[in-house]
Amino acid sequence: MTITAQCPFCEWSARQATGKQDETLIQSYLAKALMDHLRLKHAPHDPGRVDNVQFSSGFGAASKQGFVEFAINNEVTQMEVRKAREVHRMLGEAIEAAVTDAMIWNFFKNRFGMVDEQLSQILYDFREVRQGSKERFREQ
């Protein structure tokens, strides 16, 4: 059996032969590769993308605590300083992961001449190591 993922916007596609026992795993790999492709190649054309990000601070008269206000486009939320620090940490980690992904992509592309489908799988594998996998959690 061969499973295929194809981009609805361009000629990109990925195929993988699989046995019945690996079908779900291969489908998830191909779905992730397609999501990465869509995000990397087509998201800039999405009119709903984030264009306006703003942060401000405030002080709650009732709570007598500082807070952070966070706005993306027209959506605004307020959070406690503790939560804002957590978001700050997560954003920093995501930034470093994105930089690492670009470095891995360029290294394997330039050093070994790999094609996009191979590179997508390599990024998926590296992310699994970085973020952990379901199998690894079951083993512990």
C-alpha cells in the first residue's frame, strides 16, 4: 500500500509505501510533512496571518497586581506576570527551535543535496528528538 500527501496549492507531494501495521504512523508523518510544507511555502499568502502584535503592561486596581496585555491583530488578552513569563520562555524556545530547523535544513540541503521531501522527514525526526515522542514516553 502507498500513502500520498499532496499540496492543494502546488505540485509538492510525498509518498510512502507501508504495510498495514504502519499505516497510521506513516499517515501521521505525511500529514506533518504536508503541514510543514503548507506553513513554510503557503502561509505568507494567508490573509489571516499575524500582522500586528503588541504588548503593554498595566496594573490592576482591584487585584493590586501588575499584568501584561497581549494583542494579536484584533484579539486582546491580559495575563498575570507569571503567565507572561511562561509565554516569554515558550516564545524564546520556539524561536531557537525555528533557527535550529533552518540550520538543519540548510546544512543537509547544501552539504548532501537532499530534496525537500527528505529534508521534511529529517526536520520531523529532529523535532521528535527535541520535543519527545509518544514511544519514548511509554518506555520511561
